[in-house]
Amino acid sequence: MITIKSEREIEGMRKSGAIIAGMHKELRNIIKPGISTWEIEEFGRKYIEDHGGRAAQIGFEGFEFATTVSVNDEVAHAFPRKELILKDGDLVKVDTVVDLDGYYSDSAWSYAVGEVSPEVQKLMDVTFKALYIGIEQAQVGNRIGDIGAAINKYVEDENGFGNVREYIGHGIQPTMHEEPAVPHYGKAGHGLRLKPGMTITIEPMVNMGGWEVETSEEDGWTVTTMDGSVSAQYEHTIAITNDGPKILTSQEPEFDKKYL
């Protein structure tokens, strides 16, 4: 069921999103060669709780952690691990969901560990731009397919990277995952029409190689690229409004001001 949010609800989500944004900004100073992905988990959970929020991923379908911390060819949903030590050149993705007084927000970000290769940096740059290309299409009157078509054209047709199909964006609020589904591929002019008050995530996952992925049989969660190539992801929670898309998890208001 798709719910239309009031201005009050959107403001509650923005306050929740500010916690995630603050966490991600602080992680820029935390993530470096020599730390474990478990230290990222500990920092993220403490930051969320210290700012009055609840790490909503804990307990979701049995998941035990506040964050997912996925490294290199891990696309998404990887467990934070004490034994996994980050090294120079790694690419790490951190994803979390915050519940603040019943208002949800969801955001993932990619971080270079030390100095990454030019190829990895390009992957990060393309994925980051793909997120904002998708956000540009999140206009009242447009359709879901407009978002995915624009992202896929940029990622695959123009840059030759693999645009993950199995994992997509989604509606959010009053729970973590709501309708509608928001694929990062599709056909322009097709799909659900966007209306004011809808709140969704846009979260492209982009592989340096092919788009195909697989899920670990061992833990049932960790998603990796089938060809072993590195993957990047960026995600924002946004609101559809008559004044254009509003980013509710913005880390850089000046950069995102046309959406705020």
C-alpha cells in the first residue's frame, strides 16, 4: 500500500534522515586502513542511539546488526566482522536505517579506504552521479520507469558498468519497506505515476563488471558480484513534492540545495 505523507510526517523523516547524514559524515573520518568493519558497526550504532534514534535494521527478518558493511565485490547486506580489516585501496559500502519517534530514513554510502585505483574511483563517481540522475527524475507527474531508465542509460549505455537488477529502491514510511518498488532500470513513461507526498529511496548498486549478483548460501544475506568485480552504492531517502524532489538524508545541503 502506498501512503501519502503529510508535511509533518515528511519533517519527521527529515529529522530521522539528519541522524543518518551525520553518521555518514563522521564515517569519513573513521574509515581508514587498519580498522575492522566491526568498528564501523560499533560507531554507527552508538551514533544513532546517542542522537535519539533506533537502528531499525536490528531484528529485521532476523538481521542482528545496526549497519551492513560490504567490501569490494560485496554488493550489499554483508555482516560487519571483527576479523575483516580494511586495507588501502578497498571500497566499503555502509547502509543503515534509522527510526526516530516512528519516522524512518534509509541511506547507504560508498567510502574509499586510503587511496583507491582510478578504476574504482570512476566506479564511485559514476554511481554517485547515477543517484542524482535518478533523483532529477523524481518529479510529480513522472513515472517510476523514468527514474530507472535515466539511471540505466547513464550506468550501462554511457559508462559500460553493470547496473544491479535484483536489488532496488522502495517506498518508505510508515515502515522500512513499503510500496512502490523503485527499480534502477526500466522504460521511460511506464510504471506508477509519482504524486506529492510519496516517499521513496533511490539506491543504485553499480558493478565494475556484469550486473549479475548472488546471495551467500552460508549466511543467507551477503550479496556479491558473480564475476568478482568491485561494486559501489549510494542511496538517499527522498520525498516527492510539488516543488521537486526533497532529499531527506542530505549530507551536503549546499550541494543538494536544489532538492531541499
